[in-house]
Amino acid sequence: MVMDVDKARMDSGNFVKSLARGLAVIRSFDADNPTLTLAQVARRAQIPPAAARRFLRTLETLGYVRSDDRAFALTPKVLELGHSYLSALSLPELMQPHLERLSAKVGESVSAAVLAGADIIYIARVPTQRIMTVAITIGTRFPAAVTSMGRVLLSDWADDDVVALLEESPVEQFTDKTTTHHEDLLKVLAQARQEGWVMVEGELESGLRSIAAPIRDKTGQIVAAINVSASTSQRPREETLDHHLPLLLDTAEAINAELRLQ
């Protein structure tokens, strides 16, 4: 469902449905669906075709959408919509040099993400080789519950809040290793709180190992996470724990130290 909004809030006098529909049209495009017909946009945004046409033509006039005879696609101008948020956050710019140094030391892809509802959203990345079937770029989203960075971010939540989130957004079975039961996930989060890091192997995609650590603000709250991703076939698990993990934790602490000075 593209437009997932609390019904009570939608019925309030402060909710602008036309704006929500326009955003749903933009969100109907993703990495797997970069180009859509009018009918596809209407279906994915869950709005009538006539309304979808008006929103698409408005976005096209404003420069956020381009079209040919039948198909529509977003333009790079949509990146402006998230620029203010990322600039105000200041985390990507602060973390990027640290991520680059970490990637050079471990020889693997390194990323940073924040929590956005039930998903993580990538805000910084240093890729080395493509180890997933889906290309990861700034703005890419994955379910938090099945990713190392997502579990680090959720470890800062109370168990009741985590369960409520999982009930609203059930965990998809991506592979035969995906942890989907609430009790099992809560145990993983409890371990993350105790150890200060999380490793996920083959739960989002077979053959992918990821290890993540938290980024904390001045108050100690987890505001982001960073990770190192590697292929299970190319890197033994022991190397990830013995070599990559200490470097990851050192990098997280260096970023935390900078945040404490802000």
C-alpha cells in the first residue's frame, strides 16, 4: 500500500488529502518501477486514473516528472525534496569521510542509514562491489527488521513499541533464514543492546553478511547506524568479527565523538 496513513489523522481537519495523493504518486516510483504508465501509477498510488493524470501533469509542469507518449518517470529534481532534510541533519556530510576511511581499511562497501517508519533509508554510502541483486543508492529503503542497521536502530526502542511496529508492518520472508517471529526479533534486539552491534547473515538476501553499529547524539540516543556489508562466500565469518567489527566500532565512536562536539 503506497499511502499508509493513520485513519484518525486522515479524518482530522488538518489533513490535506490532495497533498497526500500527490506524494503517493511520487512514491509509486521506485528502483523496481522507474517507469510507469498512467494506469500503473493510479493502481500503485491507489487513486482514480483521472486524479493520477492531474497529479502527473502537475508534477511534469513543475519539473519533477517527465513523460513520453505512454510512460512517466521521475526526474533528478525530486532529490531537492529531501535535500533540506539531509542538509539540516548534517549527518551524511559528517560521516562520509569516516565511512570512506573504513571502507578503505576493510575493502568492503560501507553505508549509513536512519529509521523511517518501519524502514531504513540510506543517507551515506561508499560502495566497492555490488553484492546485492538490488542496487543501493542514497535514499534506498529496506525493512528495518531484517537489516543489521535497522536492528541497531530498533534496539533503542522499547519492546512494546517494536511489537506495535511489527504488527503494523509484518516482516516479509525474504529468504529461508529471515527472522519473522516477534519473540525471536526481540531477543536479537536485546542482544544488540547488550553488545552494541548487530550481525545479519542471509536474512535480506542469500549470501549477504552485514554488521552494524549505532551512531548516538549528545544525549546517547541512537540517531543513525553504519554498517559493513560483505559476501559470505568471499569473507569468512571470523574475519568479519575479528577484523571488520573492531574497525567498525572504532569508526562509530569517532563519529559519536564529533556529534558530541556539535
